[in-house]
Amino acid sequence: MPSAKILAEKKAATEALTEKVKSAVAGVVVNYTGITVEDDTVLRSQLRKAGVSYHVYKNTMVERACDAAGYGDMKQYLTGMNAFAISESDPVAAAKILKEYADKLENFKLVAGFVDGRVIDAKQVEQLAQTPSKEVLLGRLLGSLQGPLYSLARVLTAVTEKDGAEAAAE
């Protein structure tokens, strides 16, 4: 039987993970069986740059944290050697990076995730990864708003130039 000190440490670690999950906008579980240290190092570096926390936890710890955070359906996906990526700001960052690696590496597989308060399966994680980033979507929105404004500005400029030419001719 584990000592009281070890149990207290495990409980504290589970509570910390629960808080991370509660404050996260999205999370992804991957099966990392067979990934090399070199690939894992590059993956962790990319995730860190994107502001994504990536750790290997015991499945029971993730299960308890997800239960407490309201993602109890996650239990069914927590088998085997899994890693857990949690994004606190960008809902698609973790999915994009991990899908890229899953496409490159045969043994690295997307398992499940959560976003918008619900648990999603591997296919939905792949769909999430195909969603453009927030910056791209904002750029598209601004571009679509600028088009009509530029057209209006050109028309107004042409009208004022035409009026100015007519006044000079008189």
C-alpha cells in the first residue's frame, strides 16, 4: 500500500491536471507507441512554440482529471501508451501539429480529444486539424471586408476627379 505522502502527491498532481483541463480550450490524446526520441523532441518543441502543453500521464490520472472536468466520455479512449496535449488558447493548434506527425509517423496515432465542452473521436480531431487558424480566419474576414471598401473608394475618387475635370473645363 502506498504511503500517505505518495497518495497526497498523486492527488495534488491529479488536481493540477484537472485545473489544466478545465482552463483549456482543447485537448488531444495520442498513442505514441514507437516514436523515436528525436521525433518526440521535435514534436515537443513545436507544441511548446504553439503554447501547447504535452505530457505523458498515467491513463487513470487523465481519466480522473477528465471526469472532474466534465469530460467523462474520455474514459473509453484511454488505453495503451498515451500522451496528452492541452491547449489553453488556440483550439486547433494541438490538433494541427499532432495530425501532421500522425501523417508522417506510422505508429503515432490520434486517439481522441475535447473541444467546446465535448469529447471528440479521432476523426473529429482530424477535422479540427483541418480548420484554419484564428489568424487565417481573421485575415479572410478582413480581406472580405476590405474589398467592398476599396471599390467604394475607387468610385468616389473617380467621381471627384470627373467633377474636378468638368469644373476646370468651364
